[in-house]
Amino acid sequence: MADTELAALLAVLNGKREHVLGILEGLDEEALRRPVLPSSWTCLGLVHHLALDDEKFWFRAVAAGEQAAIEEILGSEGSAWQPAPEKTAEEVFALYRREGELADAFLAGADLEAAPRWWPDFFGDWRLDNLREVILHVITETATHAGHLDAVRELIDGRQRLVL
């Protein structure tokens, strides 16, 4: 049962990851870096955020307790929403894919009932109790941001992922 549940969760997560990258196909660097909404985030910044604040943070740091990931997160300066100007779009997309692959490698043999191996102090009393809840949280975050990208892509050039 757990293997089937884990496979189903990973299939949904991978579908959302593909959605994120797929809706951005064909956009050039300028469009990927252009803020469209008043909050001023960019498509490229959102993918960078998903790579670092979702995939790396929740899977490698929180769930797996990977010390290197924890240290990178705690020592990072600036915002994951703003990749360095010298970082190309392809580098940001590759980072997102790589963090997804690293997450999948950890998740492949993981126990959905396992408690997170690390929990940051800055969350106060709020907590996710097991890996299942962590995966569901990342699916929700990724799906939410995929929807944001759908709307922004339509504002940029009219492209719609799903035409009704």
C-alpha cells in the first residue's frame, strides 16, 4: 500500500514539476526575467524559488536532514526569488530539475510515516509530522505556483496551457 501511495504522490508531484517547466517553454531570457505583476516576481525567480525553497528545503533539508543542504539554507543570503543576474535561464531550469532528481532519489526508498529529520526553529509551533505531509505540502506549493505561471504566461504572450 505504501509503495502504491508513494508512487501516486510522486506521479502527481512530477506532473506539477513538468507543468512548471512546460508553461515556460519558448519564452526568452527577457520575458523570463520581466516582472509582470505588481509584486514584481519573475517567472525565472519563481522557478528558482521552487528549486531552493521547496525542493531543496523540504526534501533535502527537512525530510532527509541532509547537513549540507541545511547549512546552505541557513547560510544563504538574499532571496531565492531573485536568481543572480549572471545565472542563465537554462541554469535555473537545470537547478530545478537537479533538485527534483535529488528529491526523487531520497523519496524512492523513504517511509511516508517517517518524521522530518530536521525542523527549523523559525516555524514556531507549526509542524508537518511526516514525509507524507511534506510531499503533500510541496505538491500544493508547486501546483499553486504552476497556476501563477499559467496566468503570467497568458499576460506575457497570450499562450494558454489548457484552452477551454
